[in-house]
Amino acid sequence: MHDIYAWQQAIWQKLTQKRQWRGHALLLKGKQGIGKFQFARHFAKALLCTAPTTEQTACGKCLSCGWFEQQAHPNFFQIIPEALAAGSSDSGEKEDSEEKSNSAATKKNASKQISIEQIRKLTEFVYMTGHQNGYKIILIHPAESMNSAAANALLKKLEEPPADVLFLLVTHQAQHLLPTIRSRCQQIAMPIPDVQSSIDWLKQQRVSDPETSLAAASFSPLAALAFEQGGHAAQHDQFIQQIGNPSRLDPLALAEAMQPVNLSLVVSWLQKWCYDLVSYRTTGRNRYYLKQLAAIQALSGQIDLPECITFTRALNSKQKLSHHPLNPRLFLEELLIAYRVLMNRR
Ligand SMILES: [Zn+2]
């Protein structure tokens, strides 16, 4: 496991050295791609470590640390959607960014939800005799991917917490969790790195054009890195090139070409693109697609501004729906057709 990110040092100290947490459930919340999941794993590993350092990090040498690194710790239980697990050759280093999970999407039938069966397995974990004494830690990521049956099953466990069990829930969208689950957890807002820290970090990772990558990844450094490291750069470029030229846009062909990519990710590209069109038209500045300034300048001068704003807002609700579409291809086709109509109406 890598080190704790620079932007997480303060929260790390608060939680570990100062022990500023209580209860049996923590909810680590914050935007995607800022390293929440990695932080939760560090935290779990450190709590389980039998010889933690003075900074309260895991020693990396004891038996417990060895088990943890081999994904075999008897007191640690991790629940993630099948699709995330399938996409990860090494779940220990799994990104909490959407981009990396896309490789899992190619495994078509892998579920993106956490099921009630996965939550039920907790019972066995909790009540079987764990290794020695001390904590048993349950990590659930991302918590909003629990379907309603799973969420209700978890709620029961949170309501009657077994002794010496710590739940670590990680979420990108705390508002999508049951309020009753949220209220049973100590909520921890995970820090978002500022732009300069993100760029510094991306430079350390040898990303060649960190400013551009970061903006295109909605200012999530991990998402920017995952994207650089091969996620779906080709599809992304194809997508932006086509929607940047709406008179020649072929929605059906483009939707077909985007099949290997996670639908929510594609919708986020369109959201950012439309945001840039509106932003450039109203403020003379674009935020995300810095390299496509010329295309954005040209298009934004031609759009019907109120309609484009309405469409951009509608995309926000489409983004929520895109996590569980009945038919992903149809979903995207319809969006792209609506986009083309909007752009060619002028
Ligand atoms: Zn250790």
C-alpha cells in the first residue's frame, strides 16, 4: 500500500493519534477520486497492526500486517460490488475512482450493487471467533451501491452493533444513503486536495500534463491518474471529438463505441462538456476541457443558452439514473440524440 496522501495527513492524525472518533461506525464521505477507500484501508490496517509506529501507521512487518496485505486477515471483512472486485487484479490498491472500475464493466454481468447476500455474510464474520481479541473491521465501499435490501440488512446490524466491531463505510454520495444509516455513523468529511496539491501529486506520479488531466477529471487527482494510466483515454477523445462537432454526430454509432465504458463516466463527460459551453458563453471561461477551447468557443456562441442550461440541469438527474439503467445503450443513445437536436436547432 502507498503512503497516506499529503492532503489526508491532518485527518489521519485526528483519527489515529488523537483518537477523535467514537462509536462503532464511521462514514467517510466526500467526492470521488480523493483517496477515501485507500484511507479506510490504511486505517483498518493500522488498527489491526500489533506494532504500530509512533505516527500510528501500520508497521508493515507484523503477522497482522502480513495477513492484511495478503487479503487474508481473519478480523477484516471488505464488501465491494462484484463489478469493482472483478475489475481489480489487486483489490488492495483499488482506486476509488470510477475510471478504474470501468475495466470491470467489460465483465458484463458483474453487479455494480452490493447485494443482501454480501451483507448477510457479515453475520458469519461477526459471530465466528475472530483471531485473538481486538477489533473486527468491516469496510463497505461504496456504501451507496448497497441496494435497498442490503441497506436495510446493514441497518439492523448498525442498530444492534456487536461488540468490538468497527464499521467503515466509504461513500461518494452520502445523500443517497438511508438517513437512518447516516445517523448511526460518525460522519467524517474527507478532505479534498486543493488544485496545487493535486497537481504536485500528479507530477510525482509522472503525469505529463497534470493541469489538463486534473481539470478533465473534475479535479479528482486519483481519477486523473487512473485516466492517464490507460482507462479509457481513446474512447474519451473520440467522444469529445464527436460531441464537439454536433452536425456530424452519429448518436447510435457513438453509443455503440462507448459500450466498454462505464455509463456514468460517459454521462459525466457530457455533463462537463455542456457545463463548459454554458460557462464559456456566460463568463468567457471554461473549466474542464481546456484543450478544446476552440471548439467550445465556436459552439458556445451558437447555442440557445436557456435550452442548453435546461439540458445541462437535466443531465444531473440523468447522472443519478445512469447508475442503474434498464438498457445502458438505449440510455446513452437517447441522451446523444437529445444533445444533437439541441445543438443543431440553432
Ligand atoms: Zn503491523
